[in-house]
Amino acid sequence: ICLKALRRDPNARYPSVEAFHDDLLRTLDGRPVAARDGATAYRVGRFVRRHALAVSFAVVAVLALVGGLGVALWQAQVAASEAEIAREQARRAEATVAFMTGLFESVGPEEARGRALAPADLVARGRAQIDALDTQPSVQGELLAVMGRLYQSLGLYAAADSLHTAALALRRRLLGPEHPDAAESLFDRAAALFILRDFSAADSLHRRAYALRAAQQAPEDPRLLESIVALATSASNFYDHARADSLYTAALERWDGPTWERHPARLSALVGRATLLLDEQRPADAERLFGSALPLLTETRGADHPDVADVHYNLGEALAAQDRNLEALGAHRRALDLYRHLHGDAHDLVATSLYRLAGIEERTGGLAAAETHYQEAAAV
């Protein structure tokens, strides 16, 4: 539920507060939630947990008839275990709901003093509430991970790394170093360290997260896709283009087809490999991949998303490298418009875009336009 509420794509989040509230109530009642798919196994599992006692009695009765008392007693133990799992899930759900509610209720109008509360203010309050859950370590670990991702989305990368480090230590102590949740925290921390430019540490953690995931998950699990793309990006950052290309290609081939074409990690692999091909002076191949990625990114992330702006820019570079200058001008103008919309006029991406646009204008004889763009870039 938390992950659905924090999705990058607004269309993938809850459409309203009421829908979010309804899912929280559903999980407290042990009913299926909208954040999960409607698979039969999932719904049956929810039914069993919601009616654990009745289902257990029914199963025990049938087994007593066909298999004798020994099997029935064994099944009763399983039922008791299921009931305990259900109780633990209920405890975690209740604590999560209390956390999400308290995060907003803790700020009254007197404290806000009429000002708009910044996201970082809520995040700081969330950390304090998480620290108070030391008697519920499983809930605490989950919320540390969620808040770490939230910090990261707000650009508070050092704070995000601190939260991911705490979540990792707690999950290792509580669940063991090889638990899937520990692998998740390894991946999250590696992502934060990469943005903080601690590339060697990030690469090491990504390798460990991938090793755990590869040993635990099915071959086509999307978490493996995320890890492979992260390792490819890391290899590209170290100029190991052969390894990066191999990893990007493996990701695109293994997770192929309509089911996967819009997955965020696969789109990252598509753009990553296109950028790699552009760096390797293969502009036609890069153009093909950028062209494939652009409509999917526009559809899933929005026409004014930063990733869409970057693809327009790189597509312009691929076209210019093939001397298709008029097409390149169109792509670079779209990138410039988006950078200005996203960042304002005084931003380094705007300056870079203006500079490249000026170079192409100059090449095509548009000297007056080129001079204007050079002056605008210099001013920024």
C-alpha cells in the first residue's frame, strides 16, 4: 500500500484519499487490497487468513475422516501458525495506519502558522515516529525503508542513506542477512550511495543485492531486472562499456514482450543502452532505442517528466551525429522547452541545451539564431 501511494507515475497511485483509506481498512480486515493484483491464490490466501479458525476446523475435520488423528493434529499446528502470521500482519497493518495518520495529525494549525508544510518537515516527523516503534521491529524496518525512499525522492540523499542503513541493520538482525527484505535494503542503500557519488561502495552493495536476489527469486522476477540494470549503470559509470552493454542487453532480452515494455527498470535499461551506443559512436542504433523509449516514457511518466526531457536531448544528439540537423533541431528545441519548464531559465541543463542548439543552428546556417542561443547560454 505504501509503495503504491509513493509511485512516481501519478496514474499508478491511488486515485483519491478515499481509495487509499479503503485499502487501509481492507488490510486491517484481512481482505484483498487494490494495491495487489486480483490473483485467485492471493484472494484465497486472504480468505483463509480472515477465517483462519473456521477454515482450520473444516480442514481438520476432513483430514480426521480420511487420514486419522495424527494428520489432523499436524494440520492444527499449521492452522495455529497461520493464525499467528495473520495476527502479526494485523499488528503491522495497524501500526502502519497509525503512523500514516499520525504523520499528518501531528501538525496542527498553530504549529504550521498558516505556512505550507514542506515535505521534508513531514519526513522529519516520520523519522521521530519510527524511532518510537522500537517494540515493533518488523514494522520499524518496513517504515524505515519506506521513509528512506521518500527522503530519496525529495533529494535528501544523505538522510536517505542513513535510513536505508538503519533499515538494513535492523532487518539483518531481525530476519537474517540473507532475507529478501535485507536484499531490498541493500539495493536501496546502493541506489542512495550512487547518487551521493560513492560509486565503489554502491557497486559493491548492488553486487551483493543481486547475488541474494538471484539465489532467492524466480528468473523473471522484476527485482532481478532492477538489480541487473543498476549493475549495468554502475559498469557504464566505470567506463566498462562491454560489461554494461552485456547487462543491458540481457535485461532487455529476458524481460521482453508487452508484459514488461512499460516496466520502469526495463525503460531504464532501454535508455541506458541507447546512451551507451551514443557514447560508442553508434548514433543510428542509439536513435532506434531512444525512439522506442520516448513514447513509453511519455505515457508512463508524463510528457513533462525529466527523463522525457533527457531522451529528447539525447535523441537530438543522435540525429545530429547523423547530419540530420533539421530533425535534431526539433528534438533539441523540445528538450530546451522542457528543461525551462522543469527548472526555470537559470539552470545548467538549460545552458547546455542552448549551447548544443546554437551549434546545430550554426551548422545549418542559422547564424543569427545561433548567436542568440550562445549569448543566452553564456548568460546562464
